[in-house]
Amino acid sequence: MNDKTIILPSARAIRHELLDIKTPTLFLPNYITMSEFIDKLTIVKDYKTIDSDARVLLLMQAADFKEFSNLQIERNFFTFTKNSSYIFKFFEELSAERYDIDNLSNADIYAEYEEHIEILKELYKRYEKLCDEKKILDNIFLPKLYRFNTSYAASHKEVELVLSGYLTNFELELLEKSTNYTNIKIRFSASSFNKKMQSRFAELGIECEENYNYLIDFNNKTILEKEKIELNKNISCESFSESLLQVSFIKKKVYEFVKKGYKPQNIAVILPDEKTASMLKLFDNRSNFNFAMGESFANTEVYKKIDATLQELDQESQENIARLKRVDNQFYRDFLDVCFKKTDEIDF
């Protein structure tokens, strides 16, 4: 039986690892994402988690005080919903780094925003009070409320974290506590893009050099393995007078790579923006590409049908009639009879 638990950054990374297993085995490692690992390591009794919609409504309720208007954020539903993500992001970063919001007033860098900081502090306290009264758990307050799940930590013989990105102070705190019950190892690739994490390791006495892969014994703060990263410098550069020509270039290069024996699933196309993705999709007549960013709802058939129907119902013009003809007009026929009637005249 495999007693190792491997923490990967995302569910996609777990799927990739499972698909990459070559040897037949009945005992696979226990793969888990970092967020799932944190959820299992923390216990908050008598609290229920909050969904994203209720979260916004509760914050809006907490923002019902006079000074909040000085943030220039209107408290009507749509405007507040749009801007609430910035407020939550601010609170989340403070929480993840275990930084007390009251200490922001003492930081010289925020002196210019003293009034805004005071308003955000008041909003934070009001929101925290509402969550506490309703026994609702927002992850913003998890570091304050949690009890460490020692039985879960002790249930693992060895935990290996594949680190991609940055560990917050709260995550490091949980890993430190876990070392009392299990062996924690971290796989880390040091590069010019994660110097902040290298500095964090240096504070713990673990010195990492750029362009090396490391296996770190987090219990003893020592390096178990160090391997030089071989940089692939086989890079070519092409320029095009028209963006449309990029599509031809992409299809040509993919064809060349496949002819050389590269597996299609290992070929990645990284695009400059979403417009290029939509253009590439137009010419992907054999559905060779898997668009990882998903597809905009505005590009789906059902949206186009509803949009054409609404535009024709709103204004009968040759353009709208032509647009409606390009799509199935079943929605138009269904809506036409009831569109201009009052709700009490139809079976609404």
C-alpha cells in the first residue's frame, strides 16, 4: 500500500499525473490539492461555509455606514457586486499572510491612504461581526478560528508538496504544525520568477540557488536533493505582417512537431490574447486544439439564438431579420405571441 500523500497545485495537475502513470499498479499515491489539504487540516466547529453570493450580500450589509461612501463605491447591487472582489482580495491577502489589519495604520507606505484604511478596517470588523453572529465561516477568518486537525495530520506517513508558486504565512504555519505528526517534503524549482519564495526559504535556513530543482526536508530544514535545471534554448522567432498569418504558422508548426514524433497531447500553444484564440478556433476545422481557457458564453449557439431573437423583437429591421435567419428562429416563434402581453394575460 502506498502511504505517501502528494500535494499538487490543482485538480488539472492531478489528472495529468494520473494519466502519466505508465506501470500497472493497484496502489496509487494519495493525490490532493493544496486547498483540499488545508480544508482537512483545519476544523471550525459550529460554523457553516458561505457561498459567493451570500458573501457579497453580507459584505453589502456590513458596508451600511456613512463613511463607506468615501471609498467611491456605490451600494447599489450591481456596482457593489462588481467592486466587492477587490475588497475581498485585500482581506484575503491580509488573512493569508497572518497580518493584523489594525497594523496597516502604522505602516508609512499607507500613510497617504489613512482615511481609506480606516474605512476598510471598520468594514472588516462589521463583516466579521455579522459572520460571527450568523455562525458563517468565510475563509478570511479561518486563520483566527481554526483548530488544527492532529488526527488528519498523523494519518499520513509522508507528505510531499509539489510547490508551484508561493506559500503564504498561513500555509507555512499549517505545514510547520504538520511536521510534529508526519514527514513533510517539498519539491521546489528555483527560478527568477519565484525569488520571493526563495527569500522565504532563506528565512527558514534553506538556501536555494536559481535554476536548480530541490527536494527539501521541511522537518529538518535541509536539502535532500539538488539537480541542475537544463534550460531549453532551442528557440526560434518569427514575425508576421498580419495576425491571421499566426494561425497558419501555428498549424504548420504543430504538423511539423507531430511528424517528428512528438505526442500531440504534449504540444502546447500559448497565445497572446483571447482574440487570437477565437481566430484559431475558426480555422480549427478538425477540432485538433483543446482550448484550456474554455469558451465564452457569448460564442455559444444558444446565446446567439436568444440574442438574435431579442434584437428582432426589440426592433424589426433588415439587419435583425437577416441575423435571425442565420440561426434557428424557434425562440422567436415561442416569444412572439407573448412578448408584448401583460403578465396577467399569459401563463407566466
